[in-house]
Amino acid sequence: ITAECEVTTLETPFATDNCVAELTITNDATLPITTQGTTIVTWSYDDGHGNIATQTQNVLIKDTQQPVVDSTVLETIYAECEVTSLEAPTATDNCDGTITGTHNVNLPISGNGSTTEITWTFEDGNGNSTTQRQLVIIEDVSAPEPDEDLANITGRFDVSLTVPTATDNCVGMVIATTTDPVHYDEIGTFTTTWSFDDGNGNTSTQTQTVIIGDSVESHGFSPNDDGINDTWTIDGIETYPKCKVRVFNRSGTEVYEKVGYKNTWDGYSNTGSNKKMMSGAYYYIIEFNKNGLKPKSGWVYINY
């Protein structure tokens, strides 16, 4: 008897006896017979008078059919960054039913712009197998996203920008670059454009506005040698190293002049005399001597 997968029944053979019309016929098989290869079945013929004859029969189980894939074509898998797991396809076998495929690739599958061919193998355990191919295409098409909106930067003198960051779907944090200045010390309104590149051909941009004011802030001072507010401080004047500062009394006489002022005037005149100025208001003019900035004027107050 030959079968692909199993034998579930055996046809009882026929025998005759010289005395008994009906013999007791049995076999030693355990049904169903599913073991691949040859199984020997022994038949016994008993006439009931102590006479028994035997006969053997070969049962050959040999699976020769390959599994048949359940999907004729496997869809191509598309991913932006990587594929970490695969859904195994199935095949149907004449003996074993559903068979789950095994693949030949190492996970994760990555590499932007790459195409990987997977070979799925379906084995029925009886020496029969079939294969099926499937493609995996990795292509990053998403641009980096800035981590936050950039606020306008407002300053009166020296402004340096902090490099912003962005996050990419594949490579994580991306550092911004710009061809614009990141340090501003000129009066005006400027726009810096930051560019984020994920290395996979995707870029995004973000702009930031920088506003540099043209004012300086002058403070009154009390040059009484107590170590507190003894000199005239002009906030931000160090940004203009070539500036010229001139101070006049209320009658219009110049009492102080300094090129490259560094917040050092202690209330003494340096024009014609070295007298200590009296308490009161003094008119000042600051010439910045930079980038065509207009002079700044105002009042400074001396108190003792």
C-alpha cells in the first residue's frame, strides 16, 4: 500500500481453511499509519482449532508534494528607517496543513535607499520545500522637525545665537547649520535661517529674527569714594571701543572728554582743569564711530 501522508484503514485480505468457513483475521497495525517510510503489517489467520497462518504487508508512506504558498505574490514592504520584524507568510501542505515560512535575513533591516530581498522557505518536514521572495525597501522621505519655535531675539548691543535643534524620525537629533551670522553687534533687524539636514536627503528650515537696538543706558553716579557707584556707567559702551564721550556743564562748557570710554569717569574734569564736578545735571554726547550710528545725547546726574 502506498500513500503520501497516511493510511487510515486497511482492507482485510481473504483466506480459506479446509474445515472452517469463516476465519478470524487480525493485524498488528496501529491506525492511522503516518510514519514516513515502510511499515510492515502482519496479518494473522486463525481457524479456531489452534492453526494460525501469518502474512505480511508493506505500507509505504512517502510525501512527494511540495507545500503550496498561500499568497501568489508577497507585497513589497516599505519603511522609512528600518524594519525590525517581519510577518511570516504561510503555505499549505498536503500532509501537514499550514506551514509558516522562515526567512534568511538579519533584523533589523536598515540603510536608507536600500532594497533587500527576503527568501521565505516553507519546509514540510518530509524533505519537500518551496520558496518565495519578498522585497524590503528603506527610503527616508521625512524631513527633520524643529524641536521648538524660535523666539525673536532682542538686544541692545552684542547678541549671540544659540544653535537650535531638530529631531528626525530616523537619526534622532539633528544639528542645525546656517550661512548667516550667529553673532550680531550692529544696529538693525536681521534674519537668520537655520537648516536641518538628516543626512538622507531631507531638509527643513527655520528662521529667527534678531533685533539690535540703538540705545545706550546711562546712569547717574555718586563719586564720593565709598566704593559704590563711584564712576559713570554706560551699559553696553564696551561694544563701541572707538566711541567718543563728551560731557558739558549747564553753561555748555566741556568738562570731560574720552575716546574709548570704559566707564571710568569719577566726576573730575579733564579738559583745562582737574576740578571735581559739583552735584547736578550734566549734558553728554556719545559718538559711537561705528556703522554710521547717530550720536546719542542726554543727561547724567552727579550726586554726593
